Amino acid sequence: MLAALITWFLSIAAVALVPVLCVQPYVAYRFKSGPIPTQEILLADKTFVFLFVLGWVPAHLLTLALIWAVATKLGKYPLREVFGFSWSPNFSLGKSLGVAVLLFVMAWIIAAFSGAKKTDLDQILDSSRAAALTLAFIAVATAPLIEEMIYRGIHLVAEFCFDLYSGAHRPAASMLCDPPRL
């Protein structure tokens, strides 16, 4: 349970700190001969926004490495088995894509009819094409994987091991609680 909580905390710390570290050299160079930039000045700088968003990629990679180390006990167990990564025979890739498209259409309709105001995310997407593409990559490639592995993997395994939530668990969760002797 402690390893799961530490992993969760470090994943949040990585997402909060790594982007800040990624923009520090740029900010130091760009604003070296002027006053300290305000938040408005930084957010109006397209390069700053892009570098900040790009900083989430190494943060996610560090988080994935940490998850791998904790979940597999540094490679002693296969990651695929630990998390139970497999397709259900009744739920194919086509059905998964169909659900994704349906959710996108529903979100678009809700946003169109609710008169939603611009959010910080909209401002990031509007700031530059590079920032928008980087954010799209993160949203499709790394963020769902990390969410699945942190919140439905490591935490669920910890809850299962301590019998806090016995209703659902990954097939190989017991390997982390009481690993088989190989």
C-alpha cells in the first residue's frame, strides 16, 4: 500500500515539477535582461507554452518507468500479466474505436449547446500548433496509459492486497501481494 501511495505522489510531483524544470532555461535566457515576467506574459509566449506542454512527455515517461519498477518489482514479473492487459473477446478494437467516437460526438454536442466559455486548455490549444499537437499526443498516447496503470493498476492492487476493495482486481494482482516462488 505504501509503494502505491508513493508512486501516486511521485507521479503527481513529476507532472507538476518536470514541465517547470523544462521551461527554466528558456525563461532564464528569454527574460535575462528584463523584469521578472508575470504569468500573463509567460502564457502569451508561444514558445513558453509549447515547452511547458512538452515537459509533460518526460514527466509521463518517468512515471511509466516508476510504475514499471514498482509493479514488476524491477522486471521480476511481466508487466502485461501484472496489469492484466488483454482484450475481452466480446470487446474488439472496432468497438473500442466506436465508443471513442461516440464519446467525442457527445462531448462536442454538449459543448456546442451549453455555450461553454474558453478554458485554460483552450488557450493552450490556441497558442500554437506545436503545443496542440504535443497535447494531442499526450492525451492519446501517455495520459490514458498512466491513468490506467496508476489508478486501476497499482492502487487497485494495493487495495486488493489489504482487502480494502475486494470486488474487483486485476488477474495477476495476487502476484504483487504474495508473489509465487519461481
